[in-house]
Amino acid sequence: MMGPMALSFPNASRIYDARQRCVRFWAYDEALEIPFFVEADALCRVDPSATRDEPGLLNAFDRYRSRIFRSADRIYSRRQRKGSYTLVASDMK
């Protein structure tokens, strides 16, 4: 039996969600699209100099994209499958 496949992140798009104060991005588990959200607190944890506005949070996401993707992959592989995942500050290792 094969182990779980890692997520792929072929879509470089990310958007700021002002209502939820987070950045949204997408991953793929084979053909299944998985939406992720990264809370502002999580982005500020990885980049303490980030401002908590749209440009600041998107820039932090872009600077730390690989770290965010690693965290997303780790969280996805550990948790029960659900419609979307939110990365919080404690997820950013």
C-alpha cells in the first residue's frame, strides 16, 4: 500500500480576504483542489516585519511561500479530510 502523496502547488495564485483577514491559496491532491487560508497572525509569525494590510500580508506570503506550502502539506496529511484548511500561527514551524 502506498503512503499519502504530498500536495502539489502548481497554481501560484493567492488572494487576500479582507473579511477574514487571511490569504487564500490552493493546493492539489491529485485532481482534487484543496483551498487553504493563512491567518494574518500566522503570516506575521513567519515575518514579524509584515504589516497587517493586504500588501504586507501578500508580500509575507510570497517571501515565505515554500515554508507555508510545507506547513500546508503537513497539516493536510495529519488531519481528517475536510473542505478547506486554515493555517494558524502555531502551524508555522
